[in-house]
Amino acid sequence: MIGQDFVERSVFSLSKTPEGIVDSFLAHMNSFNTEIMLGFYEEDAIFIGENGKPRRGRLEIARELDYFFKFGLPVKITTRNIYVDGNLASLILDWIITGNANNGEKVYMRGTSNDYAKRGRDGYWRYWFENPFGIQVRSLF
């Protein structure tokens, strides 16, 4: 698992500012490497899957990330809003993954995420709640 020295060992650096969170996320996500991407999350982070079910912790998040990575296509992000209060940041992001996947399948995925990041004791920002399909209507029943 990725250790405390992840930032120093990696070209995939974490951000020390809220404004840099999206660029940091893109660098990690577009590595297509689950282990590298997991360094972008808090240990007990939550990821809301497309089905609306929460996944907690890096092991569960790894399973969700593998779904996106299997296509081998980069994600593009447009930032709608980043709201910051102290050590917490709320992010509303439009994202898209499109193109021909590794297996030749045409892929067109898009969403508007509702995510939260927090600044750790080390001063770096990491996701602690990711909801990539945040505005997608889901039935609770």
C-alpha cells in the first residue's frame, strides 16, 4: 500500500492548495494505475458508485477505480465550483470519458460529480468523499 512518503516518491504530487485539487486528481486518475490513484484518497474515504452504493476505504475504492481504468481512456474535467472552508473543500465537477477503449468498444461516459476533499495534517489535499455521478437521479426505493 502507498506509504506516507507517497508525495516525495512520486511524480503524481498532491496539491497544497484547494485550487490545485483538480489538476492533482487528473494526474492521478489519468495514470490508469490504481495504486497511484489510491494515494489521492484518505484512508477511510467513501466512493459512491454508479449504482448509488457507498464504498468505504481504499480496497473498496480500488474496485470502483478499476471499472474506469479498464477503458484506458483519459478523463477530462471542467470545474463548476470549488467551495472552501478551512480544511474542507466541496467540488462540483463535470467530467467525460470518451473514445475507443482498449478492446475497441466505443465509450461515452459523463457525469457531474459532487466531491469533498480535506487538507491532511501534512498539508496535502485528498478526497474523502467522491460521488462521480452526484447529480444523477437515483431511486431510493
